[in-house]
Amino acid sequence: MAGLVLAVLTAMVLGRALNACEGGVNNAANSTFLLFLFIPGLWAVLTLAWIAVGALLGNRPSLHAAALVVVLLVLCWCAVSLFWGETYACPGGAPPWWPSFVPTPGF
């Protein structure tokens, strides 16, 4: 369930950025991509990461929880970074609503 929530939240951030910076083809194409490809794909990756971290760390609850938080957030950051690129027309490469203390995604 956490993987689905993170996938939807990541898609919402990416969709808002695409909309604010006039990125991508158009809103219909962007939302279709996010709904039918991005969310299920990211959900699958996050679920596999959840299983892998659980298998590797076993019965260490505090370490397991910390590792899950880090791994899932890093995967979401990487997913946004893949589509956060030169397609944006925003000044500074970030939408106006993006907080200045948070670095913009990207590799």
C-alpha cells in the first residue's frame, strides 16, 4: 500500500511540474502517461524494492524501517529525475511552486 501511495504522490508532483512548466505534449497525453504507465511501473518497482529490503534485513525492525524509508524515497526521486529535464520552460528549471530549499530533481 505504501508503494501505491508513493507512486501516486510522485506522479502528482511530476504532473503538476509538467503542467506548470508546459512540458510534454499536452495535458491529455501527460495524464495518460502518468496514469497508465508511470504509476503502475513505479508501483511495481517500489513493491520489488520493499520485498528486497525486507528479505535483506530480515528481523531488525528499526533498521528495516529506516532502510525502507530511504530506499523508497530515493527511488521516487530517481523516477521524477528521469522525466525532469530540458522539456521545462520554467526559469531556473523548476516550477514556481517548488520550494527553494529542496534541490530540483535531476542527474
